[in-house]
Amino acid sequence: MDKFLIRGGKPLKGKVVISGAKNSALPCLAATLLTDETVTLHNVPYVKDLITQRRLLEDLDATVLTPELHTQKIKAANIEIYEAPYELVKTMRASVLALGPLLARFGQAKVSLPGGCAIGTRPIDLHLKAFERLGATVSLEAGDVVARAPKGRLIGADTFFEKVSVTGTENVMMAASLAKGKTTIHNAAREPEIEDLAELLNKMGARITGAGTTKIEIQGVEDLGAAEHTIIPDRIETGTFIVAAAITGGKLEIENCQPKHLQAVIEKLRETGVEIEERGADKIFVKCGGRGLRSKDVTTEPHPLFPTDMQAQYMALMTQAEGAATVVETIFENRFMHASELVRMGADIQISGNTAIVRGITKLMGAPILASDLRASASLVLAALAAEGETLIDRVYHIDRGYETIVKKLSAIGADIERITENLK
Ligand code: EPZ
């Protein structure tokens, strides 16, 4: 397994360009299953999860061309397999996003029930309940979710999510696009990635209104067609690099980002003393405030509030802030695994249930540590960049899932980081 060797203590300086949003590209790739015509997607990030999603489409006999690294042309014309196999789903839960499109277009879908992951059990019961509201029958057969539309086509209906679910909202939005009649999604997720997916679907001929609000209306159509779309920038990568500048006492120019997609993160970081200047619609200039950082409490909530995907990175930053910060994680039941690794580096963090108290400023010392999931890995990289001495982070395949060329991007702004690839004997 690959490792990162990081020698910390260097302020990051320079310019970084943000890649396309992983969590928008994943549903957008799935949406190409809704038509037999060619859909072209630009600004697709070159990360492991998108390589996996591409393999899933190819396993379903879609044609996927990559005319250049960040562009994918998908034509799902001759689909005769309606199944996402376990070996793919177990590596990436987002494969469940194939359910809605396959069910809507072919009246049937079989997707291995995704297991949990490090951060939680991550059920998909709300997705399935919504599909049943659209007239599907759903059963569990030998670990696979099997969904069928009895009359061959889903019927539009009112659906309600008792918990806000990002991919649940996306799955239902895609399924309802081809249903007969109108569907309303109540208590829909409001993430920017939902709006991006709705924009692609409407370009394909769908009739969706309200994306980005808690109530989305979809007027089903007979079929969807070709489209070309550019994926929005990754707001979590943007937030991660803002923290990278702050935690190392550096200053960064962050390009090709959308500050409006992470206002809660920007406001919270400003409260702690990070100086963030929005330059136009797609640039941010960041530097650590002269008076150092102050501890500020944070609670993770669905968009537009502070995102759970920035919680681990924020916790790392609070180890370098004066005072005690209370970090409350309300979305996932087990998303503090980075805390114990930060403590190994010298952080002072007490966990009680879904609440962590981070006391700073603590001097972080390099140490051998272990990555457990995507955003925890980012948190450990940030801590290592601020720490004195060498940090060796193992299992960095987690970070490769969602951060494009992270070593190259960090090295280009002054980080002393190298990837150690272990040759399997
Ligand atoms: C999406 O996951 C993101 N992944 C996650 O990003 C992100 O952390 C999460 O939304 C929350 O913002 C993608 O978009 C591919 P949810 P998702 O359904 O859709 C519970 C990353 O780091 N729930 O919004 O799987 C669930 O257990 C990843 O890029 C049910 O109980 O999350 C959780 O507690 C990690 N039943 C809460 O709702 C369901 O049917 C929110 O989950 C669905 C969800």
C-alpha cells in the first residue's frame, strides 16, 4: 500500500487549481445511463472513485471514451445488463447511483447492497422507500437490491425523505425524470452537486425545478437525449486547501473554485481568524491572520450549513487554535477516526459520543499514522504539513479516491511530501 512521507513546518505559498467535484461527477456519470445518446462531461476529476464509476458503466456495456484526461464521452446505447456487481459496489458505495437510472430506463435494476464503510453503516433504506413510492417493487436477494417497475415504467408520486440524503435525492431525481407523471421530492438535499445534476438532466431533456431547495419537482418525460456539461469545482477540495494555507501559516491563491458553494466553511474559518478574500466568482486568496487562530465551535449539518466532509480538516486546524473548540458531528455516527491519529501527533482531543473537544494550541510532532477514510486522510495530511519532523501516513489509497494529484499540487506550493510506493513482493 502506498504511503506519504511528509516533512512538516513549511508555510504553503503559491497557486492551486481546484479539480472538478467528485460528488457531482459520480451522479452525473450515472445519469448517462438514462439515454442511448452520447453525453459529454467536462472537468471530471481524475480520481479513483471516478475510475471505478467508469468501470461500472463499462461493465454495463456503456461505451466510455476519454478524449482527454478530464473529459468523458458516454454512450449507454446497448445496455442489456442491469446489475452493479458487488466487487464494484463494495469499493464504492456511490455505485448505488446506478439504481435510479437503470430502474427508470429499463424497468429493472439489481445493485449489490452497499456495505457500511469506516464512517458509518450508511444504509440506503430511504432511496428504496422512495422508489417504492414511484411504484417499484424492491426486494433483497442474496445481498442484492432488486428493483422492478411492474408496469415497465415508474409512476410519478410525492416522496418525502425523513432524513436529508444527498445520493437519495439524486437517485430519485434521476428515476423520476423518466417516470409517468409528476414527482415531488420533499425534504430534498440542497447540496450544489444536486443542482449540478439537475442542470445536466435538464440539458438532457428532463423537466426539473427546485433543485437546491428542499422541494424538487420533476415532470417525467418519455426519453432523454444527448447533452454536454461541465462539472462544478470541488468545494471540499477548496475548503481543504484553505485549511492547508491556514494550518501552515502560509498564503494561497485558489483558482477555479466557487466560493458561493462553501460559504458556511468560509464564514467559520474567518471567525477563527483565517483571512479569506473572494476574488471574483472563481478565485479565493487565503492567508493565516496575523494574530493567530482562535478556537470556534462547529456543528456539521446538511447544506448550506457546515459540511460533514470538512469536519476532519477543521478538527486538524483547531489543534493550532488558541482555546477549546467543540466539534459536533451530526451526519455520520463514526466520523472521528482521525482524532486518535491526531492525538498520536500531540493533539489534545477528547471524544464523547458525537462531540469532540479540541484544545489548542498543541505542538504537533511527526509520527507514523494510519489513514482510515477519505476526509480523515486529508485531515492527517494537513496535520503532517503543520507538524515538526517527519510523518509517515499509511493507506493513502483513501485520499486518492477524492483528491486529484494531491502530492503534485502540494509539492507545487512548497510542501515537502513524497509518495512511497511499496512494491508488492
Ligand atoms: C454523500 O453521501 C456524499 N457522497 C458524502 O461524501 C457526504 O459525506 C454525504 O453525502 C453527506 O453530505 C457522495 O455524494 C458520493 P447521505 P451519502 O445519504 O449520499 C443517512 C465524501 O467524503 N441515510 O446524505 O451516502 C446516512 O447514514 C463522501 O466525499 C439513511 O439513514 O450520504 C447518513 O447518516 C463521504 N438512509 C445521513 O443519512 C438512507 O437511505 C446522510 O447520508 C440514506 C442516508
